[in-house]
Amino acid sequence: MKQYFYMVLAVLFLLACRETPDPSSQNNLKQIAPISKDKALNKGTSNDFATQAAIGSMMEIESSAHMIKLTENPDIQNLATIMVRDHSVAQRELKEIAKAEKISLPQDLPQAQKNILAKLDSLKEDERNFYYARLMVSEHEKAVKLFSQAGNTANNEKLAQFAAGKLPVLKHHLAEADKVYKIMQKIIGDKGDYSIKIEQSQSKAKS
């Protein structure tokens, strides 16, 4: 009886720790708190690293929030859930540093990123999953490079510490995004030149 009891506990524990959301196009976005705006962040000196880091986090949070709602693919949902969770924490920490150090931060995405979100929403299910996975790879390649440099050269000690502390998380995100991207490549592989079309659409959106 004891062995059965412990077996049940083990199963319940594994289910509780499982990060994959229920695969349904009716996923509830109540788990995602809206990005609040703070007037204090409109004032202060500008910092290139802080600006780019804030835009990157907003992009990863918002694109992932879209995917949690729209996709039925459990690999994509799991990746998106991790992105929302970790980047929301990072964004809150960055805002606290910015307020303490009197650094201004953008609180809205630039138009180029908004165009990418619009493109994401316009695609069909399998194309959207592929697009999102590839986007997470490219976004985190840029983030790893940005945070690596800032951890060594940032002219603000708190920002340098923030960058160094978040770098392992970003590297983990990149590895996870790359795994999911490879899965999506297999799913959509019969479309031939689709990856080229995705790269072209991203380039147009950023220009």
C-alpha cells in the first residue's frame, strides 16, 4: 500500500512540474499579466544596452503571448510559456534598475517589431509555428551577443551585473528554441523554400 501511495505522489509531482500547457486554441491568457507602463521610465538618460534589452524582452513576451493563445502545438506552447515567464521576470528587474539608475526605457515596441507580430498573426497554424520558432532563435542569437558584450563592457555596474546574470538563461532559451525550430522544420519541410520566404519577410519588416 505504501509503495502505491508513493507512486501516486510521484505521478502527481511530475504532472505539477510539467510546463507544457493544454494544447488548445482556446488557451487562456489570464496567466499573462499585461505589460504595465511607468511614467518614471520616460525620464532619465538613455542607455543603448538597456533600450535594446527592453525591446528584446517585450518582443519575446508579446510574440510568445500570441502563440500561447493561437497554437495547438505543445512544443510551441511550452517554449512560449517559458519565454513569457522568464522574460517577464527579466523585464521587471530591468525596470527596477532603470528607475534606480535614472535610465529611460522604451515601453512600446518599434513599428518593425509590430509588423512581425502582425505577420505572425496572419499565418496559418504550421507556418505560424515555424515562423515563431525561427524568430525565437534569431531573437536569442542577438540577445546572447548583446548580453555577452554588456556583461563585460557596460558603463553601468548594475546593468553589467544584470547582463551577466541573465546570460545563462538566454543561452538556455536559445538552445530550447533551436530544438523546437528543428522540430518545426521537419513538420514544414515539404514546403521547400519556405525558410527563405520567412527570412525575406523578416528582412522587409525590419527595413
